[in-house]
Amino acid sequence: MNFELTEEQQSVKKMVRRFVDKEIIPNIQEWDRNGHFEPAILKKLAELQLMGVCIPEEYGGVGMDYNTLAIVCEELERGDTAYRTAVSVHTGLNSMTILQWGTEEQKQKYLVPQALGHKIAAFGLTEPNAGSDVAAMNTTATRDGDYYVLNGSKTWISLCDVADNFLIFAKTDHDLGHKGITAFIVERSFDGVQTKAIKGKLGIRAGNTGEVFLMDVKVPVANRLGEEGEGFKIAMSALDNGRFTVAAGAVGLISASLEASLKYCHERKTFGKEIGKHQLVQQMIANMSANLEISRLLVFKAGWLKNQGKRNTKETSLAKWISCNAAFDAANDAVQIHGAYGYSDEYPVERFLRNSKAPVIYEGTREIHTIMQGEYALGYREDKLLRKQLPAWPFEQASITN
Ligand SMILES: Cc1cc2nc3c(=O)[nH]c(=O)nc-3n(C[C@H](O)[C@H](O)[C@H](O)COP(=O)(O)OP(=O)(O)OC[C@H]3O[C@@H](n4cnc5c(N)ncnc54)[C@H](O)[C@@H]3O)c2cc1C
């Protein structure tokens, strides 16, 4: 067991931190206030080769390990949740899913430009009437010769207005429930695709989230990811990677909440001493510190399992559940420590609190992860080997090509 970051990981961490300090933190308050998503940030992340950090070099990435992706996400969310969310959907939910399930042609056509950051990718699972209950989805895909015709709508889709490619889940057989779901790679340029941003969000206001409408969209059969009826398994395996990035981001939010709180504890005085000297304030700091450590260890354990090529649904769910709850608590306590000043956007902590709520809802709500962990402990749930695996790291030719 080795708890130290490698030299490469340390240098990526430093690079992302410098990037966030220079490009995101000075602008984020204004972007958040104006609900502005800045696409130039994704371009710059691509220049730094961070849009495909854990994608093999053969497919346009830099071929680093899965925990390096966690490090990128942690550091990005120290700046703001919006850009970490972008990497979560682009790399975690979309590109890594094509890496795991895609044909060689799909990898060449879609994964390579995505890993290079030349094309941006999103993930369309949720619908107006189907969130936690994925099988309740109503979007349909009807086979017509060499095409499928997709009809329906997706909602709460991150990067909806920005993405070039979407991974869309639709029912090819309505009577089969979750076994009737199939996954498709859909390009924005296909006729009948429209998107619309959701306004008035509680947090992640600097992020782009919204609806995707599919109206008689003709999708070539070659764009079906996996087999017909395999979509539910593909979606769940995508979430193993998305949740991992969300958990890593939550570590960054705890870190940012702690950083802001420590600074304020030394600046602010009450009753003749720094507020950090009051034991009840120390308790909040101690909780943040402990949760930072616990959450980071859970994330790295899940990443280690990914590197080994082992299934990690249970461990990833645990990391996501614990770290997102802890991030919400840390942001809440950070506002408390800042007193009334924490209640205004003069300090970043009110944004942390607003941002910390969505990750407790998306990629499996707090309740869904609680149930999953209960079921694992009771022996009601177990993970079986999937037809296609995410390649182990270091990447070997045989495991990354089909
Ligand atoms: C900012 C943001 C970005 C998002 N980005 C994406 C994206 O890129 N792609 C995408 O596909 N989706 C995305 N989502 C959607 C997200 O994944 C869903 O909101 C989430 O899965 C929950 O679904 P729901 O909102 O329909 O809630 P519901 O499933 O309707 O749940 C409502 C409440 O009931 C509880 N509940 C539901 N079922 C149970 C149960 N069995 N037992 C106990 N409690 C239960 C839930 O925990 C929750 O508290 C995003 C959401 C947000 C907020």
C-alpha cells in the first residue's frame, strides 16, 4: 500500500491548482452571478490535455491512471463545481463509457476527438418522469433499416447547450422495463436535436444544465453503443465512473470550505480572541478536516480498484455518498463560521453551500446510495462481471481494443 501521490500525479495536481487559481477563481463570482458558462475554460483544459487524462494515448488521451482523473476533479472543484461537473460528464460519464463499451470505429470517431477536447460530450439519462427510476423513461428508439428513430426528451442534462455529442438512453422495447433500454451516440448536428438551458438553479449557476429534445432523430445503427437492451447496464457502469469524479470533486469542495474557514478563523475576533480559539468553532474545523481525509481515502480506494480492473460499484457508491454529504456539511459549516458575512457573496462560502446540494442529488441521490450500501451489507446486492470491462491501468493493448 502506498498513500503517496506519484511525481506525475503531484505535477498534475499543481498544474490544475495553478490553472484554477489563475483562470477560474478570479472570475467565478461574476460568472456565477450572471449564470454564465465560459466555454473558453474547456478549451484551455483541452490545451492542458485534461479532457482525456485517463484515456489511453491510442485514443487521444494522455494515458494516466484513474486516480489522476480524481486529482483533476478535486482541484477543479476547489475553484467551482461547474467545471468539475463538465469533466465529470465529458470524461467520466461519456468518454470512459465509450472506452469501455464502444467498437473500434466508435472509439476512433467519437472517443479520439473527445479525449483531445476537440469535441465536447454529455450524458442523457434523466427524463421529466424518470430520475432515480431509470426504467420509467419514455424516450423511444424504433429501428428503421440502418437507422433508429429517436423520440422523447431528456432533462437536467449538464452541458446540454455546449456538447457536440450525447450519450442518449432510449427504450427499444417498452415492455421489457430496464432490459428494454439501449444506448446511442447522438450528435448535436443530427436533424431533430434541440436543447434549452434551465434557468433559476439553486447552485452550479456557472454551469450549463438543461433539456434535450429528440424529434424523429435518425441515428445510424453504427451509433448504438453495446447491444439492444444493454443500455441499463451501460448507464450503471457509466455512473461508476461519473460518481467517482463527483466524489473526487466533493473532496475539493471540502478542501475549499476548510481553506476559507481556516483563513477566516484567524482573521475574525470575538470576545477578545480569534474565533478559531473557540472550541465549538474548532469542532466544525475538526469535522471538515476529518471528512476531507476520509473522503479522499474513499475516492482513492475506488480509483485503485479501477486501476486494478476490478468492479468498484460498491466502493464508488460509498465514496460518492460519504464525500457528497460531507461536502454539503463542510460548506454549511463554512457559512456558519463566517457568520453574517458567509451569507453574502462577498465570501465564496455561500456559493460552496449552494453548489454542494446538486451532487447530493445527481448521480444517485443520497437516499439511493444509502439503500445501495444497506443492500450490499445485507447481502441483497452483489456486483457481477460485465460483458465489457473498463481497461485496467497501466493500459495494455489487448484490454483497450476490441
Ligand atoms: C445540476 C444537475 C445536473 C444534472 N446533470 C445530469 C446529467 O448530465 N445527465 C443526466 O442524465 N441527469 C442529470 N441530472 C439529473 C439527476 O441525475 C437526477 O436529478 C437524479 O437522478 C434524481 O432524479 P430526480 O431528480 O428525478 O429525483 P427523483 O428520482 O424523483 O427523487 C425524488 C426524491 O425521492 C427520493 N427517492 C426516489 N426513489 C427512492 C427510493 N426508492 N427510496 C427512497 N427515496 C427515494 C430521492 O432520493 C429524492 O429525494 C442532473 C441534476 C442536477 C440537479
